[in-house]
Amino acid sequence: MELVEIFKAFGDETRIRILNLLRNDEMCVCEIETILGINQSNASRHLNKLKSTGIIDYDKKAQWVYYKMDENFIKEYPLLYEFFCKEAEKDSKCIYDLKKWNELKKCNLGCKEIEKDKENVLKQLGRVQ
Amino acid sequence: MELVEIFKAFGDETRIRILNLLRNDEMCVCEIETILGINQSNASRHLNKLKSTGIIDYDKKAQWVYYKMDENFIKEYPLLYEFFCKEAEKDSKCIYDLKKWNELKKCNLGCKEIEKDKENVLKQLGRVQ
DNA sequence: TGCTTATATTCGTTTATACTCATATAATAC
DNA sequence: GTATTATATGAGTATAAACGAATATAAGCA
């Protein structure tokens, strides 16, 4: 992959937030949607861009698509990955997103429950300190 | 500086080529212009973007502005800088640009000589293997 | 089979970025 | 002072990227 394409892939706040989530866990689209507060189409598009740049990969499990970091990317660009993780750890939005993800995991809700009760879930997540 | 702004600054081919030149030497605008084959306004704007992101810095010497890497950037983001240098070393366009820069240095031409005889200089540079 | 859920994609719109041409500024030399 | 050289900037345009709404696909489930 061209160097410039890698930088472009990282050069968007939404994608940085997605990568911050995926450096810790694998996650399906509706979870990412909920945590970032973006719509499904937008989430899917950003994931597609990261996938086509070779930064993330996915596993299909039934109707869900679980996105995760691409191991080959980490192997090929360890310095960049380490740099990214270090910076993400310090970034307030990234920290907050991970807190929301932990809350969401506690609730133990499936994608459909989240969707059905999205407003309430978002409200709850909004209270996370 | 926001992480995303740093990635955006690196996320352009012209700026990658500029940074590749500056990781080896300091250089004035007209030299960068000539090597990259872009116009003055365009070169100046890209340099400004890199400067305002804190990646490069400059020294004014008489009417020339010599751009160079910003030492604080290298200190603050050593992993990113190392990653960039490693990748640039492997990139064919970057390698070629440095060859052109070496040719240009050999000629020992000032900015005005380059400008006066730009077509010829560019032709010469085009022959570099 | 038809219905629901999860994700991807198309289309049109908006926003951001890059570019060119022309002009402005700033330093130097005469 | 004027002329020249180097660089920066303004204005307009072109290109690319991001977005939302609606639709398509694909996998489960009744």
C-alpha cells in the first residue's frame, strides 16, 4: 500500500476513533455506530476505507461482521502502530470512547437491543465519566 | 497539535516528497519547486501547511527562506519520524527526488540561475538515473 | 416461504482540500 | 529612490472526501 494512502486513512477523526476502539477489541458495526454516535452508512464507509487500505480486517459471524486490526498491518508497520496507540492513549476523545465501550459491554446488550432502545442507550453512555 | 492534523499533513504526496527532501537537508523554496516540478505558489502553500502543523521550521537568510525539519517535532514524535524515514527510503519517487537534489547540488546553481534556465535544468534533472 | 436484522452500496449534496493565476510583501542590489 | 529576486497570499476554480437518506444484499429466523 502506498504510504500516502496510509496517512490519508489515518487522517480523519472518525477513523482515528474507530482504530482506537479496534486496537483493544474486535467490534461489530452497530457497536461502533453507537459509541461514535454516527449513522450506519457512515460507519460502514469508514470501515470499508480502513479495510481497503489494509489496516483492519473482519470476521463474518452469522449476520454480524466483526472488525479488528489487521495483523499484517501491525507486523508490517509496527512503528506506526505503536505511535498511533501511544497517541490514542493520550487523546481525550479516544479515552472517552473506550469508557463508553466498557459501559456498553457491561450492559451486555445485543445489536438489536441497542438499536431498539438507541436513544436511551446513548443517553446512558452520555453520562459516563 | 491534534493527532488527526499530523496525519492530514502527511496525507498528501507532494508534502511527503517535501518532507523526504527536508529529512536530509535544509532547502529553499525554489529548490523544492524545481525538484518536485511544481509552481512556486503551490510549493509555498504546502510548506506553510507543514510549518503550521509544527512538522517543519525555517530560517530566513537574506531573501531566502530555508526550510528544515522542526527539531521539536522529531523529539516529540520520534516513532512517527522513524516510520516516515524508513518508508521514504523505500519509496521510488522519494529516492528519485533525492537523486535530483544531488544533481542540483553538483551544478552549484543559485536560485536565480535555476529560474533563468529552468527548462534546461529540468531537462538535465529528467536524465538522472 | 416471507420477515427481521446487520451491513453494504448508490446517489445527490455539502464541505474540505489542492491548484492556478495574479498580486502583495520583503529583502537586496544598483 | 527603482529594479530585481524570493516568497507569501488572495481569489476563483477544480477535485476529492465526507455525509445522509434511501435502497440493495445477505444471513438468520418464524
